[in-house]
Amino acid sequence: MLAQGETKQRVRLLEREGGGLEMDLRVVPEESYGAAMQYFTGSKEHNIVVRRRAQERGLKVNEYGVFDENDKPVAGRTEEDVYDSVGLPWIPPELREDRGEFEMAESGQLPELVTLADIRGDLHMHTTATDGTASIEEMIPRPRRKAEVHAITDHSKRVTMAGGLDAKRLRATGSRSTRSGAACRGSRCVRDRVRHPGGATLDLPDDVLAEADWVIAVLHYGSSNLGTDRRR
């Protein structure tokens, strides 16, 4: 716990090298839950528009609810109630940026967002072989019930600050991912490698790259000197 008050706490969820994920915890009355969720998941710009729409209707809105001119609560228990009070359908948190979501909401054209149910795999994962925080053996079984494919894409040798893999270490991790992949039931464990080109050449020889199922080429060093060539 980093800080604590009557209605707010700041905690670190996960201790890892370089620090952990920090989170603010807030306590609000049940009748204010929706208003608090809306307020703290909306950007400043989004919330300004919500407040303006409330004022146009003789209302005021904050993290505790929506109130009339006599300070009588009229909404706040759910996010849907908050948006309904200002003449809008519920707007997903991911869209709360005042970048056209109000116009789309009013016209009934809010986009359908990608959800976890739509994700079929992850094709870019790092392990403790380089700068990741979990081993191959830990990572591969975890997503198998949710993914059809997952790719280990650790750094190659030139990325020294991240412990990039040379050909020998790459082949060793490839063997580990193959063994771990045998435990993936109903999904495909792809042995993938990240390749970082330096200048006009790739970081590892072609015969090593040919052993990979998946190669990601990334401009890292010297890219500022490539000019228009980097876009070809």
C-alpha cells in the first residue's frame, strides 16, 4: 500500500523488477457506483461534454451522481443511467475521448469494439530469455484455453540491453518452446523469433531464420539514417 485515506487507497499490485503496476482504489456509495465508474474512466475532454449536456438540461454531474437544481439525485447507480440522463446511450470506456463518440452515439452508430472473445492469439510475446517477465514454460500453457496460436518473439542479439538472443541461445529456446508446445491442447504453439535489422541486413543469418515459424523484422539501430529507404 502506497497511500491511504477514508475513501481512496493507492496500491502496487505486482512487485517486479523496475516497479509494479499501481492502482487507485476508491470507495463510493452504491447509489454512486455508476457515476464514479463513468467519471474515472472518461477522459477530461469527454467528461466536459457530459457536464455541458447535463447543464443544458438543468442538471449537474460529478463522480457521485447526477443531480437536479435542488441537489436531488436523479441518476448515478449505473453508467447507463448517467448517460441516459444527458440524452445518450451508454458509451464504452474505450471511446470516451471526445473524438466523435457523442455524434456517433446520437446517431446510433457507435462501433462494435473488439472483446476478449474475439482474440484468437498473440503473435508478439517476450520471455525471460530476453526482457520478458515469464519463462516459455510459464507463458505457453496460460493462454492455451483462450488462444489458437501464441508466438514467442524474443529479441535478437543486437538488442544487447534486453539480452538479445544469438543463434545458439535462439536454437536452445526453440527447443524449449517445442517441448512446451506439446502441452498445448487444441492450440498451436508457434516457435517465433524477433529479428532486428541493422542497416540493410538482418541480425541473424538466413539458415537460422529459416528454422523459425515466424519472423518479425524491426527497425531499431541506425533507422534515423535510412531516410526514405526505411519506408520501402
